[in-house]
Amino acid sequence: MEFQNQDFTQLVKRTRQKFGVSLDEAHDLIFAEREMRRLIAWRINHDRECRKQALWDIRHQGEQSRFVREGDRIRFRRRDGQRSVHFGSDGNTQD
């Protein structure tokens, strides 16, 4: 399957429109699919623009980033591709 960067951008836009969700929620839905995670993980490590976006996410989201850098490679932090969510002492999520 040939998948270009603009294809992913369109997929995110369509997901947001169809389900009325935020950008992060659209990513949650898309990354819930194992094949999409595999494809995105490959693109992040082989496409300069994808890598740049993943590195930006790591820098700005820190421990809550979906991604983690291991040497020269970037991978999903969690196997399910979801965000790391931290809970406060009251049991509510902290963003």
C-alpha cells in the first residue's frame, strides 16, 4: 500500500469531521488500528517530514507523547499507539 503524507493528513481531517472529535482523539482512533501503527512507525523512521513531526511531539509532549526516541529510531511509546495518560490524586486525567 502506497501511503503519502497528504493521505494521512486527509485521513485525520475526515476522521475529525465524521466523528466530531479533536485532533488527539482522531489520532487515538487511527492509531487504534495495528496496521496503521505499523505503517506510521515505518514512515516515521524513513520519511524526513514524518520524523520531524514525531520529534516535535516528543519535545512538546514529553512523557505524554505517543512516541519515544531510542537512539536513531522512533517508536510508539505504547504498543496500542495511544497517549500516555496520567491521573491526578482525584482520579481525573491530567493533560
